[in-house]
Amino acid sequence: MNKIKEFVIDYELIKKFDINALQKSLILPIYEDDVYSYCAVCKKSDITFAKKCFFNLTSFINIKEEEVLFYLSDFDTRYELYLLYKKSLENLKENSQNHIDKFFKLLLEFSIEKRASDIHIETNEKHLFIRFRIDGKLKHIISFELVFYKVISSIIKLKAKLDITQYRKALDGRINEKLNENSYDFRVSILPTISGESIVLRILDNKSIKKDLKYLEFSKSIYNSLSNISNLTQGLVLVCGPTGSGKTTTLYSILKSFDLDNKKIITVEDPVEYKLDGITQINVNDKLDVSFSSVLKNILRQDPDIIFIGEIRDKLSLQIAIQASLTGHLVLSTIHSNSALNSISRLLDLNSQSYLLSSTLKSIFYQRLVLKVCPDCGFKGCKNCNYTKYQGRTAICEHIKIDEKMSSLIAKNSSNCEYKTYLDSKDYEDIYFDAKNKVKKGLTTLDEVYKVLGFEDEI
């Protein structure tokens, strides 16, 4: 457990010292009162330096070296957040939103700067915690007194046009903010907890997706297979994997490769994650009776060439996907599974008729995201990678092309053993093969691959 999250770090205290000296000595001041000073240190810290700088420094909070450096990094932003937090509490009686407005905007800007995908605002009996999800992992950013919780909860509800007096039921909303000349959407989810509320803001970049397939760092064979999807005119193509494995990004990059001027492309998503000119995008909204099922039932009347279904989630969505494929449409979608081969079983579990599936399914891609070795510090740890030694993520992938033999096996509802025997005869390159090649190139590490996939001999 991260011990430091249970303390409100006094960044005004830190400002009294030279940041470079604190970083070199690996000393993190936390706070001081009239009697004692409190600091966090690690095994390599210069304790002698700390005792010269602080009065009555009798005990220390022991944390990791990278945590000391992380909480001393981005000091100007952290200091400004701390000041605005203090001013927001001081001005509560004046009912002024000025300071909390500035705090919230700075927090959003900080999350964008740190490449976060989500902002988590949580509470316990004593504190409010703010964490960012960066490269798929949650990272504690800063803590405040619990009294600040209602202040920040209220500003978020106001901006999302939600009831600020409601603390006992789940709320969903959306916020749009212009930050550093760019427009961003934030999807807001609020859930009541035993200690207050859990607030999560998903960051949705309001700009069109810029990543073409060639920039997604797929291996040459996977890239070629993905590129060839644009040559298909009908059938079902699936990208599978768990939540947060980059499936939607891959599919949108495929969509960008089509001739958008001469194709009618419709997407059905919950919610729309990327905006792309030239295609018709439908945001599912049950409150407005624009449900997943109602949209799918009517989608073929729109005369589409290509349909992107955000997720094959049930029997109905699979039926619509197969029906559209059989009637001359190309359908792209995602499904949750733990391998490309396993997705066939998942589809059959949804009561798909095997002979229909065999005639429509064209390609299955299974992908995961692994952390990339930080290019700025050579695996030593630096500010750009938040002292984690990793920065950004890259996809590892496997691909099953449904050829005549695979189609025949699906039609016969064959066993996994029969599929594997055939794939082995073709020297099938699974996701471990792709991952190990990226390790050889120095893009990631074996430790990271095994954290994401598990050990090969255990699967």
C-alpha cells in the first residue's frame, strides 16, 4: 500500500527548500507542526541532510525511491493545486467558485499533460485522493483533507449539469472543457460509497483520431493482415481482448483506411470514443430511447456498406452482425475473450448457428497492450515516465484468418484441440511469438509480457 497517500503533503513547506537539493538527497518534506517535522525517505536518502534542514525530525515515513522523486516532480503544478485547494476552503463562506474553478481546470490540464485516460477522485474516513490512470495503471497523484470532497464534488456536478444535492444515487454526465486550445470531453460517473462518493472522469479527446495503422507499431505480418481488411466487401471481422486492450483504437484505424467518400459507414457505440469525419456515428443513450438493441434493429435500413458495432455483447448484437454480413455488408466489432481461438467459442456460446458463423467470419485479431521501455531514460526512471521506467504502451497481437479449412472446422463445431492441430500445422504465430519479438527489439521486457499474459507454460 502507498503510505504517502494517507498524508496531505504541504507543498508550501517544500517550496522553502531547493527542489534540486531535495531530489539529490531523496528527501520528501510532508508537513510540520509546532513541535515536529515529518519527512518521507527511502533507503538511499541522505538522512544527515534532512536533520540539518528540519527541526525535531525524530521519525520518518519509509517509501520507495521512485515515489520520493515522483512527488517532488511537476512541483509548480502540485504547488498551484495545493494553494488553490487551501484558498477554496478559506473562501467557502464567501460562496466563491473562482478558486475551485481554477483548481478543477488545472487538474484537468495536469491529467492531459500526464497522458491520463481517467481521473479517479475517491475518499475514505479522513482524506480525499486523486489518482490518474496512466498507461493502464492507476497512479496516486495528490491527497487532500476530506472537507474538500464536497467542494470538488459540487463543481463537477455543476459542470456536468447534475443535481449537486444528490449524494445517494449513481449519476452520469458529461463535461466539455477547452484546455490549451484543444477541446476535450470528459465522461463523468459518480457512485455513492460508505465514505462519500467515487467520481471517475474518463478523458475523451474531442479531436479526430490521428493514428493510422502504420503508427500503431504492429508487427509487419499483423499490420499487413489489418491493412487487408479494407479489401473486404462483406463478412465479420473481430478484434478481441479484455477491456482497455486498445480494440477500439485498432478498429478506428482500420476505418480510416477505407474510401470514406464512397462508403456509407455507421458506428454504434456506448459511448463514441473518437470522432471521425465522413462516417455516421451513433451514441447509445438508453435515457433517450436510443438503446443498443433498437439501433441495431434499424441499422440496415440506413443502407450502410460498413457497420462498426462497439461490442458483440449478447445474442441480439451477434444476430444482427451475422445477418448484416450475410446480406453483403462488412461488419467490424469487438468481443471479450482471452485468445483469438477462444472468441470462436464465445460466439457459439451466444447461440450462434455454427454454419452461419463459418460463412460470415473472416478474421479474428486478439490483442493486448504492454508497457514500453521509456525512451528518455533507458530504463533508469525519469520525470517523463513518472519514475516507472516505462512510458506509453504498444500492442502485441495474434491473427487467425478464417480460410476454407477453419471455416469447415467452425461449421462442424470442432473442438479446440482440432483447431490447434490445424493451426500448428500452419506454424501459427501466437501472441507470445509477437511479444517476444518486441522484447528482442527492446520495446518492452519479458517481465512486462508475463505480467500481462502470464507464463506461456501455464496457459
